[in-house]
Amino acid sequence: MTIKLSKFGEMLISRPAGREAYFSAKAYLLGKNPGMVEFDFDKIKVLTPSWIDEFIALLKNDFPKTKIKFLHSHNPTVISSLKIISASPSA
């Protein structure tokens, strides 16, 4: 399953907003047991580490066996945010 993050806006900037987006995705997009979730960053202008970390942490907590994939992006904020969260011990 692919989640187009632009459904949650173009500027994804706070942990509370990431939490809200996750619960919306869980209710309407994820289903009972997604085998794989791909994140599509097309049309995203700003992504912060706190937003994506919150979304992914909740996803991993609720669906620990789900594989996560990030689709390629040229956006510097996406690239930096993904590097930061991949370097964190909880990632």
C-alpha cells in the first residue's frame, strides 16, 4: 500500500500533526494488517523529523511486522528528515 503524504498537507511540521495524520491513515487507509507501507513524498514542500518520526513510531507500534519503504524524493527536507530518523536509536 502506498500512502501519499500530500493527503495530509504540503507542510508536515509537528509531532501532534504527525500523530493526527497517523490516526487518520489508520482509520481510513491502513486496514487490519498492511504487509508493506510505501511513503510517497510527491508534492511535499516541508517535512520535519518530528512529524515523520511520530507517524512511523505509531505505525511500528501498531503493526510491528509491516515493512516500511520510502519512495525516492529530491526534496532536501525529506532527505534530511529521513536521515535524522534513521540515525535515531528508536528507528
